[in-house]
Amino acid sequence: MLVSLAVLGLIAGLTVPSIVVSVDRGKNRSILKEAFQIVSTITQEGVLNGDFDNITSWDFVTNNGAGSISNYISNKLNYSKQCLTSDITSEGCRRGWPGYPPDSSLNKHNARWILPSGAKVQFYRVGADVINSSFMLWTITSKAYAYDMKQGSDNPDTLVIECQVTADPQAVDAWGSKLKPGMCGAFQAATSSAVADFNTVFS
């Protein structure tokens, strides 16, 4: 009897941790996939409906008013919390690009949102002037309230993606992107682990 209990205890000790890790990985990937789909849908609709043609300001750092890209996306992200430029201290808003401090220029802008799932989506940059944009780069993290975000692991917390807004050949060539207008995918920069992380989540 004692031997049987010991064997059962050993089996449980070996299997339970792997089950917990597997569940966490599955949940993490589901959150990242859902957030990616939300960003992709907004991009696709913006191109197909001509909404991006009516954006008067792609300045997401200082402009959050009518006609701005950050205001447009906020209207699409119902029930989501928006972090404004000055908000780098409140829970969720204080974390930005992995490895950068909260007051980094990559975090002090209006284009940061915390979704109901707990994921955080934010602009990394846009290839833009005040009238038009050719592409948007995003970071998506599954854990908006975590201090550290993992990249390049078998269970990354963060995706870096690019979304093509127009068919600007210069912008497409700049990042080696093969995306068509309205499409989103892994950030193609050669120095980034974004493609590997993207493939890990969507494999």
C-alpha cells in the first residue's frame, strides 16, 4: 500500500508541473492570438473601408484628438483601457517595450491599450507623415501587468508585428516585408527574434 502511494506520488510530482506549464502556454498563446486578430481586423477594416485615408494625424505621441490614429483605434477597442502619453506609472501602462524603462520614448505615447483579456497592444512606431502612413509596427504582450516580458523563448509573452497600411514600395522594401495592404504578420527586421516568436505562437 505504501509502495503504491509512493509511486503515485512520484508520478504526480513528475506530471503535474508539466501539465501546469502546458496550460500556461496554451492560455498565453490564446491571449496573444486573440490580440493579434483584433489588431489585424482593425488594420484590414481600415484599409478596405478607406478609414485610414481619413486619418489626419499619425502622430500618436502628442495627438489623441478627432482624426488621429490613436483616437480611431480607441473607438475600435471598446471596453479597453487607453494609456495616454503622460501615463507611465499606473498598473499596466508603466511597461512598454521589453527591457526599456517606463519613461522610454517607446512607452510615452497615446497608442497603448489594455484589452479585457489582460493583453496590452501598443504602437512601436509608424512609417508616417501627418497625412499618410505606409506601415504600423506593434508590440503585443499577453501580460500587461507583469514587470518582465519574455521574448525568444518556447513560450514568449510578447509579439512584435507589422501591419501594412498602403502599398508603399519603399516601406515594404525597408523591412523586407511581403505583406499586402491590410495584412499583419511577424516583424521582418533581420535583427529581431519576432519571426521566431510569431512562429512559436502560431505553430
